[in-house]
Amino acid sequence: MRRIAHDDEALKKAAQLLLEQYWIVRDKSPDEFDIIKKYEPRLRSWFRDKAGYNLSVHRKIFAKLEKIPASPNEHIILDTDTFKHPMDYAMFFCLLSFFESHYDKAFLISEFCEHMLSTFGEKDQFLKDYSNRLSLIRVFKYAVKMGILIHRDGDLEHFENEVLYKVPQVARYFVRPFPCMVNEGLTNPYAWLKTTMSILQPQQRVYRKLLLEPSFLFSENDDECVQYARIQRDVIEVDFSDHTPYHIEYFKEGIVTVRNEPQGRMISDYPSDTPISDIALQLAEKFKLKYLSNELEPDDDGWYSLSRVVWEESVLENKTENGDYWSQHFSQLSFSKLLQEIEAYLSSWNMIDGTSNHTVRIAPHMLRITGSVAQKGERLYEMATLSHSTN
């Protein structure tokens, strides 16, 4: 019995690694790679059958789960710390094109800069722009972190003095083959997914959303998926409990996937041990109290609508009450910037819809996890569950 339990936990650990990391390179993470290799047959069949995902374990080089969303989602991106602006993406794909002639070779950063300026049709002045230099630095650091670039010598922060890199062979496997021409993908986002929602089975659509997205709200999904989720809820719960570190929580308006073990230190969790997450919890607590005092009424889909004036007053009120406990970054932000960052963060977790100039809609699952600043002498309670990772 102990061995079976140990195997179950190891299988879940392997699934977690595949879901939370873009890939696992054996040279960088040999122990993690070996766990995945051990459970490769079971993981391959489960991800293929349930979500239509392909698991690639390439000899003894890397393991990668092709995590394609059920539908285009602007919040599912490679790395929020790296890809902050369109230039970051442009710089990164320029670097990948540069790799094509440099696999298993060393190069100086000045060589890449020449390639980049030629590709972009820019002059030397381009890299004197501070924001462009930051993009280049972020992208190179990301490439090193992902194992597709090896730093040999020099200081990236001062690359005028030259920096030496090498492109390992594994870099050629980083990008999956494009399923369409670039122009087609730009005009039709579904083309990047290699399939359409109509081709995927309802089960695959539901599992993809539960594995990659922070919530599965009935009001935002088609009838086939909603019906499948409701009828097969017990099967889904057992599936997730047996194969992943997550379990399913159902409520009137939808489903959320939560961790069996809290790991709030991870920025890809909600809540997490980050200042913006604390602010979101405090704000959610304020709206929960408004709901309990009948100041907020849900609509038929469980969403709460309030005027933008009331929304902004609530954010300001939260800052007035709790700003002394915030990090310096957020406590010193102008109100417009603070509002922008809070709305971007909550939108990424599908907790608000702030697209209207006059109204902000709050999703039902936002009020399910709230928090407040503990006062001295107040008894503290640990969170029981945390929402799952999105990447």
C-alpha cells in the first residue's frame, strides 16, 4: 500500500512538472526528467485521451507537453516577467531565427545585434533606445533560463564589451512546428491551435480549460461543454485526483481547479505570496462584505455588476485602509497606475470584466477566496486551497 501511494504521488509530481513548465531539459533538471520518463506511458495516454495533448519525451534530451488551449487566450503567455511588450516577442523570434545557423556554435552578442538590425531594418541608433536594450536583455536572460542559450563569458548588462554565448542542440526543439502560415495565424488565431473548437470533443475542451485556465464558468462556455461538465463531474474529480496535484471544486456558476497542497509562493498561483495578490484578496473581501450586506446582487449568471465610479471608489478605499501594509511599489503608485495593474491582474484570472468604460463586472469565483490584514493578537488561519497554475 505504501508503494502504491508513493507511485501515485510521483505520477502527480510528473504531471505537475509538465503542466507548469514549458519543458524539462535533462541536462538542466536530470531528476525531474527521470520522474517523467518513468511515468511516460501512463502520462502520454492520459493527456492524449483526456485533453488531446501530445507528450514528447525526446530520447534523453527533453520532455515537453504541448499545452494548446481550447481557444485563444491572451493571458496564457510564455513568461510574464519577460514578455511585457510587443518588442520582447519580436526580439525573441529574431533570436530564434538567428539560432538556425548557429546550432552547437558560439557567437558574440554583436553578431546577433547585426542580424537583428538587418532583420528589423533598423540603424545602430535602435539599440541606444533604453526600452529596446531592456527587451534584448530580458530575452537573452529568458533564453538562458530555458536552456536554449548558454552564457559563456561577459556581462549582459554591459554588452558593448561583448558577451559570448553558445546555442546548444536542444534549442532546435524549442518551437513546435507551426500548423499554418504566419499570415494566416495573424488573421485567424484559431489556426495557431492546429484545430478548431468544433473538432475537439467536449471532454477535451473541458479538460483543456480546467488544466490551463483559472475557471470554467458555465455562462462562458457552450452547452455541450457545460452539459459534459455537469454530467461527468464525478469522473472528472476522480481523474484529476488520480493523475494531477489538483482537485475540482464545483459551485453554482462553474468549476475551479485547486491545488491539493497550497503552494502560494508561486507567482502562477492564486493567491500567491506576491503584493498584487494580497491587494486582490483585500479587494475581494470588500466586495464579499458588500454582497453579504445586500449592496451587490448577482445576475442570472452569478456575475456582479457595478458602476466604474463605485469600482474605483472601492479600490481607493482599499488603498486608504491597507496601503500602509503594501509594498513600496504599490503604495507609491499613482492611482491611475494602481488601477491599471489591479485590473490587469484580476483580468488575467478572469475575475473581472473591465472592458466597458462605465461598468465593471466581477466574476462569481472572485468572492470565493478573500483575505484581510490581520491585526495584532488576532488568530490566524491558513488557506485550505489555492487556485491552480495557468502555465
